[in-house]
Amino acid sequence: MEFYMIILCGILVGFGVYLMLSKSMIRIIIGVGLFGHAANLIILISGGLGDGAIPIISELGKNYVDPIPAALILTAIVIGFAVTCLLISIYIANYKLKGSDNVIELEDVENIKEETRYAK
């Protein structure tokens, strides 16, 4: 099972890197999201995919699941959501300012007319 998860992580990383190298800003945002999901799966795989009981150490259970990877993944999900929201707000502001989502056109920010800068 871990072998298939590693293959899935490789596919997600590949698609994420491919999308992050594109010129469209929305594709870059989707690529960052895919890359974050791949990182979460890598953390999950590193913790082990074995069956186990709840992480309470007692006399009966020696086989329990490590809670550290789950806590790290939960933190990474929250941080990934915040980064995605930030990137989407940058995308919306850029689209209102320039009218396009092409990253190459971001270099021409100084030549924007004054009336389009504050247009709603």
C-alpha cells in the first residue's frame, strides 16, 4: 500500500511543479495546492500506514498509531489554506488591476494609468 501512495505523491508533485511553472496565475495557485497535498501525503507515509489502536499507552496495547504525523498534517492543512487564500486575494487584486492573469505582464506595473489604478 505504501508503494502506491509513494507513486501517488510523485504524480502529485509532478503535476504541481508542472502547473507552478506555467504563465497563468490560477494554474500556479492550483499547482501550489497540489504540491501541498503531496507534502501532506509524504508526512502521512513517513508516519506509517499500519493498523493500530488509539494512542493511549496501557498494559494491553503495545501497537498504537503515532499521533505526531496527524498533528503535523493538520497544521499543514491550516497553513496551506491560509496560503491559498492569500494567493487568491493576490490573484483577484492583480486581475482587477491588469485585467489579465498572465504572470509575464506583472513586469509592466509602472506603466498603468492613474485612473485604472483606483478603479473599482
